[in-house]
Amino acid sequence: MRQDPNVIMVGEIRDTETAELAINAALTGHLVFSTLHTNDASGVPPRMIDMGAEPFLLVSSLNCVVGQRVLRKVCKDCYQEEEITPEQKKDFMETLGPIYEMIEEKWKKEGKTIKMPKVVGCDKCNNTGYLGRIAIYEVMPITEKISKLILSRSGSKAIQKEAMEEGMLTMKQDGYVKVLEGVTTIEEVIRVAQY
């Protein structure tokens, strides 16, 4: 802090002292980045409050929370495509809502039907069917309504519900979109993002 940095990276917030330092740095005009272990983005404010952070300071210092997980990409040399089953379509529609309809409309305009990747395996991917990694994200800006929930010490479920109403995609939803884009498999998304 004595070197007057503009941007500060705190490796991980694990305790009250680190949380207070990060919040104080943010309140004094520094851009602060850090990591915190939670299940999802909406779990960050309650976790910080559990560590002793005051809700009014948290609202003043927190701008955005990004949750991420890493999953395997299908091997582009050997994967195959399979038709989506009615049960899978129902699952996609329940999880994605209007986003699924937009993707389905795009595929129809291109004269295609929605297909999903299926892993096969080859020498290049060591017969696993996967090669490389990709992240799935959820980005939660701290809006006025979310700030009010934080100030009232609401739980992560209430915060997530409000964030989704304001347009946030969950990691699972982002994963489902990546399945429809042919990047990964539904099994991989469920393995990584189902909690």
C-alpha cells in the first residue's frame, strides 16, 4: 500500500484480516482483484459477511463477482454428433428458458437441427474423447437490488434469484450453451456444474 499501486491482486481471501484489507484498499480508490472459494458467485457476499465484513462496507467496495469452473473440451478430431432426445430437449428448455429458443431459431435459419457432441476417442486425445479445457462462468454485477439484499444479510439463494432475474447466466446455463455450440458434452457440464 505504501508504494501507491493503482491495482492490487490479493491471492485469496481466507480470513477476516485479509477480507478487511481488501475492502479497505477498494474503499480508498484501488482496483482490487481477489479469489474466494464458494460454490457460485452469489455465495460470495454471505461468505464475506461470515468472515466479519460489514455489509455496508461490502456494498460500497464490491463491483462484480465472477464464478468459474473448468471443464474438458471434446476432441475435434474424433467427436461425433448425435440428435438431441426429447428428454434432453426438455432439460435444455428448463435450464436455459428463452436462450434455448434463440439457439434453436438460429439453427433452423441455418437449415440444421440441434445436435450435441458425443465423445469417441482417438490417438490424439489418448482415447478419452476430450482434448483441452474451457471455463464456464457466471458474472454477477452488484446492482442496486443486489446491494439491498446484501445489506439485509440475505442468503445466496435470494441473491442468485435476483441476479438471474436481472439476466445473469449460471455456470450450468453457460455450460449448456457450450454443449449446444459443440464445445463440450452434457455429461461434462453436469459433472462440473451440478451442485
